[in-house]
Amino acid sequence: MPPSYGSFPPPIRLDGTTLEGGGQLLRLALSLSSLTKIPIRVTDIRGKRGSKGNPGKGGGLKTSHLAGTEWLAQATSAETVGMEVKSRELTFRPAIYGVDTLASAFSDSPTDEELEPGPEKLEVSKASFWRDMYEGGVRALHIAMSTPGSVFLVLQAILPYMLFSSASLSKDSDRPIPVRLTIEGGTNVNASLSYEYASQVLFPMLHSKLGIGPITMNLQHRGWSFGRADVGSVIFDITPISPRQTLSAFSFTDRGEVTKIHVSVLASTSNARNSIRNLVVGELTPRYPTAEILFPVDEDSRNNKRLYLLLVAETANGFRLGRDWLYDQKINPAKLDQTYQKLVSKVIRDLGHELAHGGCVDEHLQDQLVVFQALAEGESNVGGGEASLHTQTTRWVVEQILGPRFDKEGTCRGIGFKAGQRQWQRPESDASDEFDESLERLNIHTR
């Protein structure tokens, strides 16, 4: 039965300056709030962003944060306060009763007949910022940013909702609705996941090790934050989790030996790319003499200020660990060899640090997997190295909203979230006790 209220539940307050104090805190909080219908209030958003002398000056909502926030607000019929660029405080209160609106324009959700290919485009909603429609049996979404804000940070905010919510379900069958999502923004942006990292590490690991997806990508146009600012476009094909299914717990313990190293280079000239490749091979070969070195990406960046290198170590047991750098320092045309050496040395050194800890994931994937640990059924451990500040922050958000705790080894017993199921429909289980305690704090009673 739907939850009962002794009084209208107050939102969980999250201090935006906690630990890492950036946008990751906000994105995860919005994801979990949208799925569970627990209201949140984030104060001092991105409060630690800015210059060293004035760390709070660069805080507040940016366009990329607003893109994901507005989409989730519409999808969950959420009441919001502070949903605007530069806002330093946001209250987000998803509607508790009814169904997720963007999947329910036609009798609560599309029927199989409505999902069959046909000449019509059944439009659910359309706005200048995004649009959502059912087309040829696929739920087609489009989120457009006018700046090269990171495509993958927007995706990070909305992907758990797309995978687990009732918005991705057809009402008269057990099959989820495939999602085709187009996001316009930056694909290669400083301090963010890149297109290469997502395609070679994040999505392959989600599919092979967690059973999520597959999630495939089609790069329409690159978007860059360096050189001339360009807005790019990526099409994602996403397979949501089947109705009433939970994500199984996962434990990564045996990484295996490094068997392959994938080298991806983006630079504006063939000479630059050749120089970087040669430096990489020269430094990798003596360090990893038995590893095969592959070159999946060798591409013109179309601007001499754009230099990017990604190294991905693939192991015998199918794990992928990556480190990259979108070069963010001044490039002196008279000292290009020094620039290339600095780029290569840093990325190889960073990858070496990842491999030295003996864990199965790199620090970037470690924090990306926290939300899936929290939602899975049972105990999960990703076997990474020491938790980064980003990972500590995401774990803190999970603990504040859902209740599950992470031990010092990074193990977490998830709440066993069932795809498409309301939290108040969830049967009693030991694994969900901590989550129910979180709801009790809000005076929301599920049993």
C-alpha cells in the first residue's frame, strides 16, 4: 500500500561542502531521490568549487547540473525550489503517489501495441531543453545543452533512474522499454569522464561484471572544453533492468595479470600522435613486457590545444582499469616534445598507481559503482584501492539517503531495489532494514 504520513515528510538535508564538495554529491542525491521518492535538500551546492583563494566562488548549479535535474524533476513530477543556474541550494521532492510521468502519457505507461513501429510519433512531452517520445518501439529521449558541459555527468545523474524506474516498463508485458538517449554537450571535458573512458571501461565493466545493459554509444560529434568550445552529441542505447528483477550482488577479488593495454590518442596532427604513441610504447614495454599493446583510437582533435591520452589495462580475468589526461596546461609550440613527454609520463604513472594497489577497478570506476552496490541485492565489494575523496563522498550520500553502510574494505549490503517497484510494494527482508530506517526518519511508513 502507498506510504502513510504522520506529517508531510521533511527533505533529507545534505551539506554540499561535505568531503569532495562537488557536483558528484548532487548527482547521486538526485538519482536516489528520484528512485525512492525520498525528498532531499542540498545546501551550499558545489561549495568547494572555485579558486584556491576563494574556494566557494565557483559553486552553485551549472548548466550541466541543471540538465539532469530538470529531466529528473519532470520525470518524477517533482516539486523543486532553487532549480536554476548558479543556485546554491536545491529542494527536490518527487511525487510519491501515481506513476513516473514520462512513461505514462498513455494509460499509465505505453502498451505493447503503442510501442510497435508505426508512422506516428507518440509525443509524451516536448520542451526547449529536452524531449521524450515513443518511436518504433524505443523510448527516444533528447537532452540538449548549449555549452560543452559533460555529457557523461548528465548521464551519471539519470542512468540509475532509467535502468531501475517504472518509467522504463511497458504496462502489459514483462519486457523493459529500450531507451535511445541523445545528449548534446561535451564528450571530452576536463575533470570528467571522457567518451573513450566510458566506451572502453565504464560500460564494458557494467555489462560484463554487473550484468547491466548492454549500453552502447554512437558518437555523432565530439564536444570539447579546450580549444574552440564545441558542443558534441552522443546517442546511447540503453537496456533497462527487467521488471521486478534486482541487481545481483557482485564481488571483485581476483584481478588477474595484465594481458593487454589499450592506447587511445587524440591530437591535432599525425606527427603529434606518432610521437605520443612512440613514447607510450617505449615506456610501457619494459614495464609490462608480456602485455599486448593495442591502439583502438588514433584521431585528429582538430585543434592544437587539444591533447588527450587514455591507457586501459585489460586483465586475464576481464577487468579494465584506465587512466587518462585531457592536457590542461599551456602548450608551447617550441617545446612540443616536452609536452608530449609530460602527457605520457603522467598517464603511465597514474596507471601504474592503479595497478600497484592490486584492486580490480580504478578510482574513477570505484565511485561510479557505489550506487549499484547500494541498490543491489546482498553484499557487494568492488575490490579497488584506497577510497578516493569522490568515492568517500558517494558512499556518504548513500548512507544518508538509503541507510546501508560501507565498511573499511568498501563492502556494502544493498537494499535489493526491484526494477519498476515502488518502495512501499517491497516485501519484508533483512537486506532492506537499513533503508526502512531511513524512511522512518522521514515519518514514511512502509510496513
